[in-house]
Amino acid sequence: MHRINRFLKKLESLQWKETIPLPEWEMRKARYIVPGVYEYETEDYFVQTMDPLNSTQGVTYFLRKQLEIPCAWHSDPIGLIVEGGGEGMLKVNGVPYHGVDRNHSFVPLHLDGVGLNPYIEIELYDPIPEPADPLNAQATINPPISYIRIKLVRVNKPLQSLLYSVQAAYESVLLLPEQDLKRLRIRDALYETMDETERQLDIGSIEGDWLHILENRLAKLVKAFAPAPGANGTMHMIGQSHIDIAWLWPVRETVRKVSRTFSTMNTLMKEYPDFVYTQSQPLLYAFAKEHYPELYEQIKQRVAEGRWELVGGMWVEPDLNIPSGESLVRQMLYGQLFYKEEFGKTSNIEWLPDTFGYCASLPQLLKLAGVDYFMTTKLNWNDTNVFPYDLFHWVGIDGSSVISYLNHGLNEHTKPKDIHEHWQAYRHKDKLDELMLLYGHGDGGGGVTREMVELVERSAMMVDLPDSHFSTAAEFFGRVRERRQTLPEWHGDLYLELHRGTYTTHARNKRSNRKAEVLYREAEIWSGLAGNVFEAGQAEKVQAALREGWKLILLNQFHDIIPGTAIPETYVTSAEEYGQVFKLGNDCLKQSLAALAGSAAAQGEGISFLVFNSLGWTRNEIVYIGVNEEQGHFAAFDQDGARLKSDLMRDGAESGKLTLAVSVKSIPAFGYTTIWLRASQQAEMGTAYPAKLDDKWETPHYVIEFNKAGEIIRWYDKSAGRELISAGEKANEFQLFFDKPLSWDAWDIDPRFEAQRAGSVRLLSKEAVVQGNAQDVLRFKWQLSRSVIVQHIIFYHDQKRVDFKTTVDWQEEHKLLKVAFPVDIVAGKATYEIPFGALERPTHTNTSWEQAQYEVCGHRFADLSEGNYGVSLLNDCKYGYDIKGSTIRLSLLRAPRWPDLTADQGEHEFTYSLYPHEQDWRSGHVVRSALELNHPVRVAEGRAGAAAEADRLGGQGSMLPSRLELVPFESKHVILDTIKAAERGEGMIFRLYESAGGREQVTLRLPGDAKEAFIINLLEEELQRLEILNGAVQLSFKPFEIISVRAQ
């Protein structure tokens, strides 16, 4: 059979009848800045010979040339071959036409479309190489471009067609046993084809009817061995390209990758009328619309023709561990609305092939966004257990389910070997003898090649393989739906047994995401509720600004950005974009609070401050107000004139800048209360300077004892009458480990990290910063390896939550930092918050499935509870937990070196909190405590100081009371999470979810004079009219159910 392989190579060399080298081009070099912006090295183009080329990586070459097609070539297919490396976009007559890269070196020129003298422009990028991987040498380092060779070719189409037919038959029979009769017969037919071709070539004939005759003869013989249609199964061939928004390249480069990939697919469709293509991620289409409008209009036409399939209704393919529930709603809302507005349709297939695990609340979210089907490939990467199903019903925490498909592979080819291996890996042939094969180059885009398409067209030439045909994901899932009754179920999350470090890597980026989610929730709530005191048009401007910010948040939730697995430039850009996110959000929040504060009655002596509560229950909180020592002493009073407990805290020993910490009671749900600062003859208690701290500290709730290293060795809960910490253990213990995974440095945690302790803390100082009326604050400073940790432990007098406000100067390499709390709790399961819900996981390692989950994702809390007592570890920006036995640990920082050598180095700020509670996590209202940590109350100066600002921002001056509940709401476990303006049309959106896994009925009181109310889906489409009685609607919740309401 080696002869046939040699024969194929000969046919390859003969597929061009003639070639014309094009060594000289007009050229210009530039540095790419952002889409559409370049820094050029020269003012104008100059003529340059392209071989050899002394290139510099990171440079973009602009080449141009007017071609003259020889008259003798006009009856044949022609094309350009571009070789040498890099990634480029080839334009014909000024329009994006085809991408060029190592997989797409041939560009067909269809003369009926490009003309006889096409004007060619090539934008060719010499990519910056991947960063080196100092741990595992995993990076691929490509050298600079050393030449660019371009030639015009005249294609021998009949010979090329024979080439692909021989290839299909030859490569398929190689998969058969050597003595298989079909293999032997087809081998002989291939020999006959080869021999006849050699005879024709020997007499100088390279074209003619003999080529068609040979190809038809071979096809007839191969088809004689074909079984009945479908007897070997059916392969749905899905042309696609996985395009990472950012990874080993920045987002700005992805914009250019879109143009290359989309233009290539569009040109392929001109040549191959049966070829269809599938592409996810609305943001990619938005890039094309903004930067390549002519190409975009062509893509819209392909979609209208039914040849270009839209899948994946999320704005990007996001991480599914880190984003909040509302973030996932916005991913689908903005993604599906873009599809609807631009193409007149949405997608009912969620396409998430490469995301690093999938939260257990996702099935409900998908169903509420009109999605019926889910596709992934990533679970095949598990490092311990084999996921048991390829086709299954995925059942979420609320009981919702979606038909799901685990595809074996991504970015595949269409060669017989690929089809054979894909079919053999498929485990549900008995349920459905059909499956998808996702072909086309990806990660960095590129997409389908001509060879791939030619081989799909020759499915009948592939012996003993499934019938293959151009197809769509919709066609495949339609066939799956017919067999849905036979599919098994998988309950809970789709935990990826790999990439566990992505819950922690690039911690600052994750913190920015959490803070942005919190900010935009509050900005939307207060701007929505301030609508009546905004000036005309102000609400619309605020909504537009928030939408702009949300899209930046969603972009940065892409599954290689927020996990921390991209190159350094990505995080420089991301930090800049978060800066814009915070500016937009804070401006909107400031306008909203100023408008409300400026409209509230604030009669009374002193300076008034409004304290805003964005959560759905009355709260008691400490607020912090800056005062000046030169102005004398101040005391705080409520609206009834009662003096409030407060502590005066000095920002520094020599500073005249002071902060008054005021304990404010009964702050209304979704409302505000007013307090007043007045001159006082008596200074508030609270140490103005640090005081000595002994090894024992007592508060109204606890007795705490420390060891010589500043770690907690006793924690006694007075009200419960029990010890929190297991005997002989240390709590708030910083545990540092060496962390050197065998591959995927930024992604993975070394499974042997437990055996590799990297040192313990050394206490540098400790002091009592505040011992006051409202709170006690203890300050510790430690050295840990090359890093320094400073922590303020805050004990509140009016609540049991204890905050550990922490800053770290992190200077480690390949280390993992955790904090541990070994609590005296016996429980076989722990509870972790996930988006819009909670999930229980075992605390033991009985099975390999449990052993593999040595690091899991949790959002704002993880809890360990007995029947009548429990302890929660809360956080304001962390995600990696592990709870084994009775020890709760939170991962704080990592220090990988690839693909970002400087990942996580430098200053970090975060807070984690311990919350002991009576009863279990439900009765102990852990969800509320976690929300309170993440959503501190907001303070705005009252009418005297805010009226001018409100007037400047458009306040109407209508008077509101000094204490007001804007959205009266009461519930035991239902969380009113979102209040926002409707995306389209009038009205307000309210999104609620049941947080504890129970059933509950709640009354939602609607603000203003609402005349209509509807239950809606996540796309804000009406599902059911609600009856409004006395300005309220009644809602009935099932466990973990999400309900959205529109009132107008």
C-alpha cells in the first residue's frame, strides 16, 4: 500500500497545470494597536521581494498587487498559494475574501466574481510567540516568518478530484484488517487506477476524459461494497471553528481572526453549494458587524439561506464556574437578543465545547432562555473518571433538564481515520446510531479547509465507515429528540476533573468580576427605583451606560479570561476594561443615589446621611463616615433622635483624618433610612491608637484565644455554649503549598500539593486597633515565605459574622495559599453556593468520583452543618473551596508561570468571613449573611449636601420621607436578586429565586402604578399574565426555581 501513498503525493504535485511566481509586492509594515488602528513604519508602500524576509514577530505586513490572469487560463479554476507562515486576511477588490494561514495556503479565485484583473491585498500578521513555559515546556514557540512565497496557479480540477477520491478510498481501507476481502479488492482497484494514470502521464497527458473515467470506475467498485444506507451509522458533519475570544492572543487579535475565518467560510460556500457551517458566540458576529460590515452582510445572507447556522446564544462562551446567576442571564439575554435583532431568530442549542465545568443550575437557565439542547466536549478531559454518557438528560438542581451531548473531540478533520475513531469512541450507538463530528481548525479560528469539504463529498468512497453528510447541529439534535425517552439522566453539576486551579488563578481579575457584578446589581436597582425623580431622558442614558458596562463584564467572563489562563496582555486590557466598567457603574449609581437623597426629607439638626439597603430584608449594619478632627466631636442619631452606637477610628497615628463607625438599625429592605451627625461634647469610645493585644480576646458573642503565631486555637460561641474549633487544631491557619502541576500550569492544581507544605507564618506584629461600642478590630501582620500578610479581624457587636479583611503582598512562584478552619462539626455533606442556588457535596472520599473533587467551586459561601448548628465560610471574591472531614478551606492565591509569567504577583485585597449559626444553613440564613458581606449598605449625604448634586443631575425635587421601603418585600428564602429596566419597551423587571431548596409563596409589591404584570422568560418574553391585587402579585416557588416578572 506504500505505492498508493507515493501515488497520492505525485497527484498532489500535479494538481497545478501551471504556476506563476509573484515574488514582488508593494509592501508596508505596521504595528497593530486596536481594530482599525495601526502604527506604520513608512508613509507609503514600497516594492519588496518577499523571499527571503527578515521578519520581526508582532509585525503586520500589508501587501498589494494588481493581478493579470492569462487569457489561456480563463476556462480553468485558478487560485493563489500563499506560503511562509503567519495569519492573514486576503482581500479581493477591497472586500475581505479569504484567510491565509498554515492550514489555508490555497485561495481560490472565482473569475466570475473577482474579475480578470483582481486587485489583491493581504494583511499578514507574524504572531508574537507563546510565552515560554518554565515548568513543563508546554508552549509552542514558532520562529519568525523567514519568507513569503506567493504564486498564481492554474488548477487541474479533474486530476484534483481524482486525488481526493483516491485519498478517501485509500485511507479508509487502511482501517480494515489486512486480509479483509474488501481491502484486497479495493487495493487492486487503486493499483489499476495508479497504473492507468502512470501510462497517461508517461505519454504527456495530464488532462482529459480519462481522469473522469478512472475516478468513476474506482467509485463504482467502492460503492459495490457499500452496505445499505445507514447500516454503519450516520455521521453529521458539522463545519465549525472554535474561536477563543482571548487565550494565547489578545482580544484585539480575535477581531482579525473573525475576519479571516468568516471570509474563508463564505468563499467556500461559493464553491461548494452543499457545504454548511455552524458558528457560536454572538460577540464574534458583533465584531464582524463593527469592523467588517461588507463581510457581515454576506454572512447575514448565508444565515438567511440556511447555510450558516447560529448556535450558542450566550454573548461569549463563558466560564460556567465563576460568573453569578445574573451574569449568566445577561450572557443569554444579550446574546439571544443580538441574534434576534440581527438575524430574526434565536438559537435553541447552547454550544459550550471548551468550558471548564458546568454549574448545576445551568439547565434551568438554559430552558428559561429558550434553549433545549446542550453540547460540550470538555468532560472527556477528566483526569480520574470517565464520564459515563454521550447522550443524556442533564437535570439541574430545580428539576429542569436539557438534552445534552458530550462530543468526543473538537476541531477535527474529515479523513477516514478521524471518522473511524470518532465513531468508535461513541458509546450510545444502541440509543441512536447517529452523531456529530465537529470539523474545522479552531481555538485560534481558521475553520474548514477545502480538503475537509472534498472528503465529506466523498463519503461514499470511504469503505465500512458511517454515512457522512453535511449537516447542522439542529438536524442532529432533532434526531436525538426523537429518541429522548431512551436517554439516561445525570443529576447535579458537570464537574470537570481537571483545571481546578482556574477557580483561583488571576485573583485580581476574579475580584473585579465580583465587584462589578455587585455594583451593576445595585446601580440597576437604584436607577430603576429613582426613575420618578430623574429628569426626562436621564433614565434612558443610565440604562444605555449600564448595558455598555454589562457587555464588557460579559466579554471578560470568557472561558480563558476569567479563569486566569491567558497571556499577560489580556489582563492588562481586562484591567482597563474593568476600569471603564466601574466608572460607568459608579456614575450611574451616584446619579441614582443623589437623585433619591436629594428628594428625601431630611429635616433635623446636623448633617444628614441616607443609608441605602439593596437587599430584601431589614438590616442592622455598621456604616463608615469620614469626619475631620478639627470640626470637633460628632455623635450619630436616628430619625427619632436616639443616639446610635458608634466608634471613632483614626486612619493613622499622625493623621487628623477620622472615620466614625456607626451602628445603624432597621435599614428597610430595598430602601433607606436617614441618620444625622451632630456636634457632641463627648467623644465616642474607640481606641484612637493601637493597643496591646494579649492571647485572649472576648466579644459579646465569642471568646477567642490565639497561639504565639497569631492563629486561633480556641473559639467559644457564647450563645450556643459550644466550641467551634476541633480540639488541638488551629483555625485561620494560612497553609502554603508547593504547586507544580504536570501540565497546564495556570489551569491545574498539583494533585500532590497536600504532601508539599512550603512553610508557615511568622508573626511580625499584632494589636487591637478598635475596642469600641459597635465593633472590635484586631490587626495582625505575618511573614509567609517571601510574602507579607496584613489582616484586620472585625468582630461586630450586633451580629455573629466575623470578617477577616486581608491584604497580601504576594511574591511566590508555583505556590498555593489556602486558609483553613477545622471546625467541630460532624457532617457527611457540605453545602456550596452556586449561581442561583446551592449544591451539596460529600465531605468524604469513599469513591474515585469524590477523590477527584479535591478542589471545588463555591460562590459566596460554603457551609458545614449538623442538625442544630453550623459554620459557614463566606468570601467577597474567592471561588476555590475544599471541605474534607470537618476542615473548611478556602483557596486564596496561586502563583503559576504560564502563560503569564507574572500572574498574581503583587498586592491583593480580599475578605473572608466565618459565620457560626444556629440550626442548619437554611434556618441560619447563611445566604443572607453572604449577601450582606458582598452588598454593604451605601451611604449618601442627605438633602443639604445632595440637593445641589441632584439638581445638577436632574433631580425633580419631589419630597420623599426620611425612611422608605421602595419595594416592600418579605420572604424566608426567596431572594429578590434583580430589579432592572426592561431591555425593550416600558416596564421593570424583577428576578427572584428560591435559595434553600424548598417551596414558598411570596407577595411581590410592585412600585408605582403598575397596570400589568407578567411572568417572563430570561429573554423578557411574556409567558403568563399575573393578577395584580392591591398593587401586588402572588408568586409560588418550587425548590431553587427562578421566576422573572415584568411590571408596566
